[in-house]
Amino acid sequence: MSCLVDTNVLLRSVQKTHLMQSESARSIALLILHDEMVSIVPQNLIEFWAVATRPTLNNGLGMSVDETSQHIAAFKIIFELLPDSDSIFKEWERLVIRHQVIGKRVHDARLAEAMLVHNLTHLLTFNDSDFKRFTEIAVVNPRDVT
């Protein structure tokens, strides 16, 4: 299995007090232990930065720039960071039109398209329902990783 880790799993994995922290960390560790290809794309890191550095009053994590950059450096060691490419944008545009994607879901469509361009089959995410329209990929909730 080749797997992309969704940003929500990355975020939960660093929140020591979040109820989903242990599920996030456990699922990632199990995938790596079973020699699965576990990847991220630049969009994951951009989204992580936005939420991690946003104040907690605005639904963020309230982390400093230094703390956030340390987490991102660790992610780049733990996961394979796959590159952006022109083909991701071109295929994303086709995908959002075909699936009639609107609003914030365009970011999900870009992750789905990055997966297709990089031949990744599975997405590790807590937001199962956000990706159901993209039948080209398999969605795996961290609690289901065994």
C-alpha cells in the first residue's frame, strides 16, 4: 500500500492533549513498521503551518514559528516528501470540474489529485466523508489501521 497522510492526521499527531493523538501516532507507526510507503506533499506542510501557527482562539494550535518549523523538519525525515508538479494542477482542474467541487473542498481535491499523479493508493485521514467522492483513491481512518 502507498499512503498519503492527510494534514489532520499530522496536526493530531503533535497535539499531546488531543483525543486523537494516540490514534494518529499509532497508525503512522504501524504503517511504517509494515514497510508501507508513507508520504506527504508540500500542500500538507503548508496547511500544517497555517493551522499550527494560527492562534487557538481562531481554531489553531497557537504554536510559535520555531516549534512549527521543528515539526515540519521532523515530518520531512519521517515521511517521503513528494514534489509538486505542473501535472498536479492540470489534473486537479479536471477533477474539480468533473466532481463539481466547490469551496474549501478544492484543497481535498488537490490532495486527491497529487495522490493520483504520484500513484498513491490510500489516504490516511480522519475526514473520511470529505474524500468519498474521489473513488479513484481508498480512504483509511487511522483507527482502522491494524
